Amino acid sequence: MKYTYYLVLLVTTVTFSQELTLERANGLAGLPLKCLQQEYPNKLSQLLADSTEIANPKALHPAFYGCFDWHSSVHGHWSLVYLLKHFPDLDRREEAILKLKINLSKENIAQEIAYLNKKHNKSYERTYGWAWLLKLQQELDAYNEPFAKEMAANLQPLTTIIAERYIEFLPKLNYPLRVGTHTNTAFGMSFAWDYAVHAKNTALQNSIRENTLRLFKNDIDCPFEWEPSGTDFLSPCMEEIGIMQRILPEKEFLKWLKDFAPSLFNKKYTWEPGKVSDRSDGHLVHLDGLNFSRAWNFYRLAKQYPKQLGHLKPLADKHLMHSLPAIVDGDYAGEHWLASFALHTFEEKQDISQ
């Protein structure tokens, strides 16, 4: 009897540890709150036209200067908006709202637009930062609070430019980028698709659908055994599955998936999480992101196709829990960005039958 009690307690504890509780939300909120207005260290990734463009990060990017780089700042903002919306009792709620309002002011967004509108900056943050910007807009749009509506309105002109750049750029991309880092084409289109559906932007939807099919429809036998590369934070195979799952009808998608990743239909399929050797190394710690990337796509498959692919949920759990404890280790190399990846994984995990 005593053994049974402790076994039940252990199972309950493990299950609980995999959920996004208020306690965990408070911990994750602390990461973007820490860096959202932390200017240094900073990686600008800036193309200089001349010496007049040399300036400090906050002067160049008054909205998105924190969290080490522009794209990490953008998805740090998304993290806080997501947590505020889903956890109204967040401990540092007022602090989070204040920082968001300061950064996402109309004036600051206008300056971000001016930067991106320079001819030599047309490809700036293409398409990783673009994708997270659209996700931030979508989250603000769906948040029914006056301060969120104000920030959504402030951000919208920048979002419109990014949507237009997708439509302009995608037809020019003759070959997809199948890497596990920022320029991964499939990931760059997934959040953009979600935003396009949310915003009823049919031009953007049509562009993403047409170019996704052109780039990926004929792919077969993705080499899962090649993953991960040493500094991947996205899974090339799983991210391609993610965008195809979004744009294809169910029957057509399952047919495509059986050609692209037949092993996923094996009820005993397994895949070891990526292992990080040094979390103080800003590139090696990417592999924690890779585990989240795999997990959020596994959850999405298990949720939509429980009969055929529900067995992938425990594998998603394994990847999530491998990296989740490490993202609050106190090292800025991972802390400035990994909360967003963890939160998106929880976002995809929700509503899956236990």
C-alpha cells in the first residue's frame, strides 16, 4: 500500500512538471523581463552603408534592442504578451506591461520601420525575425486588453511591411534553405501562415501556399539520421513537416508524410534529444532549441492526428523535459531566447488528450 502511494505520487509529480503552471510561467516571464531592456551584450548583424549609421543598439532599434539581438527581442516581447494573456495573475504583471508599452510605442515602431525601409536593409532578419514579428502581432491582436490593442495598432504598420516582403521574396527563392538555424525556409513560413490565416490576409496565404508546394511537395525520405547538426536550434525535417501540415488538407498531408517521414508512423519510433556539451557557448546551446522545435511539431502532429500519430506525444514530452530545466541556468547564452521556444512548445502541447 505504501509503495502504491509513492508510485502514484511520483507519476503525479512527473505529469505536473510537464505543465505550464503559474509558478513556471512566473519563472519563464523572468527571462524576457531581465533582458527586454538590457542593451549589452548585443549582436547587431548590421550592414553599414556609411559611417553615419554607426550607433548604439538602442538608438538603432528603440523597440527591439534588448535580449542580445533583434529577433530574440521580438520573441521576448511575444513571450511576455503570451504569458500576460494566459496568466492574468502573473507576479510581475505591471512591470511587464510597462516595459512592453515603453518599447512598443508608436514612435519606436516608426524608427524600426525607417531602419528596415533603407534599401540595404530589405533583407534584414529574413525570414526568422520576420516570422516572430508576425507572431507577436497575432498575439497582440488576440489579446482583449486596452494596452494590448494600443500596442497592436502601433506594431501594425511594421507588420504590414513584413507581410509585403514575404510576398515579394518567396517567389524569388528558387531553392529552400534546409538548415537548422535562422534562415530555415519552412520555419520562416509557418508563423507567417498562422498570421495570414488570423489576419485573413489572402494574398499572404496564397503566396505561402503556392511557394510551400513548389519548394517542398516533391520531397521524400527526409534524412532524420542527419540531425542534428552541431549548432541546430530548428529541426529541418520537422519544420518542413510543420509548414506542410498547415497548408495541405488532411488526407493529402498524411499521404505526403508517409513518403517524407514513414518512420514516424511506427508506434515504437524513438529519437534521442540533442545533447548540449556547454550551455555557456552561445552556439552549442542551440541544441536546446532544437529539442523544443522537435517537440512542438510532434505535439502538433499528435493533436491533429491522434489515431495515426498520437504515439509521438511521449516523444515530444521527452524532448521538452530534456531541455526545459536548463533554460533557467543563469547563463545569458540561453536565457535571452529559450523561454520563447519553451512557451511555443507549451502552446502546441495544450489540449492534447492525456
